[in-house]
Amino acid sequence: MNHRIVYAYAVLRYLHDVVSGERLNVGVVVLSPTSGKLIARFAPNLERVVGAFPSASHSGLKAALASIESRIDRVNATEGMTLPDLLARVLPPDDSSFQWSEPGSGVTIDINSVLEELHERFVTRHARSYTEPLDALQTGDLYAVAPGWTNKTLACNDLGDWQEIEAAAGGAP
């Protein structure tokens, strides 16, 4: 018979600018209280973050996530510790660029499958390859071509036709 495992999870978010509050999910951590171990998955690449926040340092983000992952591997729960207690040991709550979400919870029979499902839902679901052709994008998507390639900003209308739109100051649509 399969044993049901109660788990708690939190999403790791990159907060580029504390004042604007804009953020992107970059990882998921799951705790199984029965094992006392944290398991985590992070964004497979940081193109989405750097695409949204061009001034973000790819190498700096990568190093920070590696450090967080290393700390997660070393943290073990002791009796009575909650997920927020453990996460505070990994990354204390402060006003830095990496922030934990409020914890969520659930019940499963396979903790590793839950980690994969949460990672897909919160981290990779809205990621798009930057090499994806324009015709693969969805109706209503905006597509700003990278600086240096062209100065056009395109939008897809409800009929699926791409058209150039006028960009606001600074190149944003």
C-alpha cells in the first residue's frame, strides 16, 4: 500500500527591483517532514530573468543560485521545525533580490514527482526559448527583438498576423 506523504513547498523568486516589486520565479523547494530533507529544483537557464531584467548579471544570478542550492543541501530539519524555519537558515528574510513565497502544502505518494510538477507549474511553464520562431508564439504575445538585431517591436493580433508596433521611449512596447 502506498504511504501518503504530507509536504510543504515554497517558490524562490528573483526580485530585481524592491521598489517596483517585479519578480520572476526561479526555483521551488519541497520539504517532507517525515524525512526532514529539503529538495529543490531551479530554473534550467536564466534567459527569462535576463530577458525581463537586462541589467541583471547572468553570472551573478547563476552564482547566487548555486550558493542557495549548496545551503539547501546542507540543511536538515530537526523535530518541530517548519518550512519557514528551514528556509530562513538557507536564505534569511530580508530585502535582498531572492525571496521565498508564502509556503504551500499538499499530500502525495511521490515527493520527487511533486517537485517536478511544482517546478513546471511555477518556474518553467511560461519560459520560452529565445530561439523559438515567431510563428510559434501565441496570439496576443508581444515580441521585442533583441537590440542589435533590429529595432522593431512586433505584436500578434487576434488573427495571428504579426505587425510592427510603435515602441515607447526606451524600446519597450
